Amino acid sequence: HSHGRGVVFPPNFVWGSATSAYQIEGGSTAGGRGPSIWDTWCVQSSENCNGDTGDVSDDHYHLWREDVELMAKLGLKAYRFSISWSRILPSGTADYASDDIEDGVEENSGARVKGVNEAGVEFYNDLIDALLENDIEPFITLYHWDLPQALEDKYGGWANKSVVEDFADYSRICFDKFGDRVKYWITINEGWTTAIHGYEEGSNAPGFKGEDVGGSGKPYLVGHHLLLAHARAVEVFRSEGYANMYQRGRKDERGLIGISNSGDHRFPLDPNSEDDQDAATRSMEFQLGWMTDPIYLGDYPSSMRKILGTRLPNFTQDEKKKLVGSADFIGLNHYSSALASKPSKPATYGGYWADQLVTLSGKDSWKKTEMGWYVVPDGAREILLW
């Protein structure tokens, strides 16, 4: 609320910072880490990552102590970071030995799983402990785009449903190793970005163009598997007791788990035009609604079903049950806004951006970021209200 000339945030508002593993860690081969799809993609072409790699980056893997000190000096109260899947499981998969099962240990216990890189576990344990010593709340993202390359090679990564159970196994290990101190868990960061930039536009790892634009990528199938992986990880967290591992709060305080989705707002180009209003809604349904509606409503937005038909996968009844209510909280990553209108003529291109049947534009008065994104503060409020 406003207070004089300034704005007063509520007492429970948390100021923090956020990163992703491949962006900052470096140490790409240190401590037993296996390669991710970003390690591969960045060296495939100098155009992919501006000629850079994540081999060193901010060298957070070696400089994490200094980084935490800097966060404390800034007065941050929360730090959201992602775990590198291939730093925990270099091969991407967990190996539950048969003798463990014979000895009476559940197959899905994280305690005796083989294939875990203990140096990776130690790194994150040290980081979490240092954050807590400085009164900084850790928020852990399990997946921020860096799939182990081994799984891409093995079965095609997110385009194959096998990834769902492998993600559940990886998540289980993280819950088991860190869940006593970490209250807030985020399964997947921006599934939309993985699906569209990774399997439609080819602008992010693993760099596939979509089938409808001359490539082999299947963005809607990838998005489907990302949601199923989220739901499966949440099922593990809740049904296998990991939500109750959290020990830093009250006796009845449990760990919480959610997902972070991206959502840009769309204003109708002509606010009085029903066609433009529909276009704005449809554009947001094809982004935020795509990855959020199944978690609250059990299925994709009706506009996507109507336009895409059989190109959009179906959920089984069991999958719907697992999805609905599978988030204690929703993270919203908001970057920009645009004006949306009904196209004046058919698109001359195919794929996701043509599927929406929307033309996007901006106002001349809107400033742009270095990324070329419109700066529209009102959009942040409007997407929350939407």
C-alpha cells in the first residue's frame, strides 16, 4: 500500500534473488558433474550462446562462499537457485540396486540409491547451510532447462515419456538429501520456454526446430511431459513423506512444492473489439494457460484443444487426478506485455506462433529493454488479475 510518497510492502513480503545452475555455476566438469544439453549446445555452434560456454561462467561452484556473503550484505532474505541434475546424477538416472529391495529397503528410497555424485550433493549441502547461517531462505528449483545430455542421447530427452520417471527419481534424491532444511521447492522453471525455445524455435538447448516449421521438435508433446514430470515429482514429495522432512520450523510445519511458469500479458489492440479481446485471451492461454490450467482445472485451455486437435496430447484420468492441486504455490515469471489483435490475413508461416491466430504489436510510447522486450509496468498487475 502507498505510504506518503513511497510504497510499503507487507511484513511477509520476501525480497530475494534468483539464478539457474548453468548460468552461474561453472565447474562444468568439476566434482564429477556430467554434461547437460546446454554444455553440448553451446559448443555445437558459436551462434548458439554468443560464442560463450558455461565452463566457468560466474564460477559459483568455487566462489559460493563469497557469493553468499554478497547476498547477505545486500540484505537478501531469499535465494532461489536451481540444482544441476547432471551434477547430482551424471548419467541422468538413478540405480536402485536389487539387493536393497531384497534387504527390505523400498525401491524408491533415496537413501541407498546408486549413481549419485556425492561431490555434487556436498556442494549443495554446503551452499544451503551457508544460506541458512546468513538468514537467507533457500528456494530450490529442480529443473531450469539443463537436462543431462545422457538422457537426450538415450531416448530423446523431454520428447520421450521415459523422462517423467527419471525426473521423479532425481527429485526424490534431492528431497532426501536436502529436504530437512529446504521448505520451498519448485519442480520446473518455465516449461513453456523449454518447449518453445528448445523444441520449436531452436533458440535454446537442445536446439530443435518444430515439426511444423521444418524440424523434428514436438513442443506440445514436450510440454505435456514436463507437466507429467511435475505432477510425478509432487506425488513423490507428498506420498513418500518428504513434505514432512522439513525440520526448521514448527512441528506441524511442512515443506511446500510448486512450479514456476512464465506469463506475459496481452492487451487487446482495440479494447472495444471482441475479436481483439479474444485474441489477447487466446495468446495468454497459449502461454501461461498452457502450463497452468492443467494444474488447476485438469486440462489444457479449450482454445488450445479447439485449434490444435490431435496435435495436443490427452491426459488420462489418473494423470488429471495427479495434476489437479499439484502446486502449493505458483511462481510467475513476468517479463513483458504486448498488444494482441485478430490477424488481418492468414499467416505465411507455421508452428506455435501461427497456431495462436494472433498478431502481436506494441505501442510506440513503450520503451524496450536490451532484449527488445516492451517495458509495460501495468502488464505485471494485469497478468496477476487475469
